[in-house]
Amino acid sequence: NGGYKVRRLDKKDFYSEKGNPPIGLFGRDRFAAGSHQQVVITEGELDAISLWQVLRCPVCSVQSSGTAARDCGVERDWLGSFERVLLALDDDAPGHDAAAAVARLFDYNKVYQVKFAPLKDANDYLRREIRRRAVEGDQETRVDAKGNSYTVTKRSDTLLIFLAKARMPEFREVTQQNVNVSGSVDPGLSSGVE
């Protein structure tokens, strides 16, 4: 119908432009029917993109919890072509209600519900992991030339720069001078980082 959904990032606000709101599943056009064993349904475009980065299987999104049953009903044949339908809707009351409504569209043995507790959704987990890799890092064991093993903390300076750019306008033009050659982080980039 030519319409599309717009999301304002400065506040969680959605609206449609140029025609009626979209009906159906975001991302559905990217995957052939039955192309994998499972399909994952999320409650948000960013959640779908976040999960696809991890799973690399068909992931699509309903327009909202309020339209979940309608959106999945429109795509029922396509969704039914997969062996399993994983419902990865938000872990809140509207998400639970939407998951129950969508589950009723399919055979009981085909539908599985993803639990996100303690976080709300897939994108929350991705954001937490990005922060962990950037700030806390991963422990890596190395062996020196004499055969002695030691542990180093490996952090992602690139992810930390992205976090800084997203949260602090003054770091949107980050230069290499913000990151020490040793790989440690300049304390000015994030509070609590040592």
C-alpha cells in the first residue's frame, strides 16, 4: 500500500506515513518459505535485526504487540512452512498476551516461546553484550616465549567508541587520541571505566 512505519529515536514514538500502516511481518520478504527449520517472531524491528545477527535464521517482527495476531495471521501460510515457530516477543504483559494470541494460530507442538527474563527483549541482550565486550572485556590466556601462561583482558575499543558516540555528542567525532596504544580505555569515555 506504499505506507511505512517511522520511529523517532529521541523518544519511543511510532507513526505511519504515506498510506496505511504496514500489515504483516517486517523482514518476511528476506526469507523463502520453509528455508530453515525455524522462524523467529519478535516484537520490534530492532529486535528482529538483533536476533538475526546472532541466529542467522529467518527472523521477522510484528508491527506491535497489539497487531501481532493480525500480522501473523496475514503470514500464516508462510510461517506454517517452517517446522518450528519461535515467539520472541517482549517479556512484558502486552508481549505475553500477544504471544498467547499468536500461538493459537498454529499447532501446539510447532510453537515455542522464548523467555527473555531478566531483560525485556533481544535488543536489550545485544546492548548488554556490546557494553560487556567494550567495558569489561573477555579474559584471554596467553603463553610467553618461556612457556609461562598469563591472562590478559581483551576489550573492543571499536564497540566502546560506538557506545560513546551514541550516548555522548562530544564523542561523535572520536579520534584515535581517545584510545591509548596499550588498548586501555581513556577514563573520560565512560563513567566507571578504569
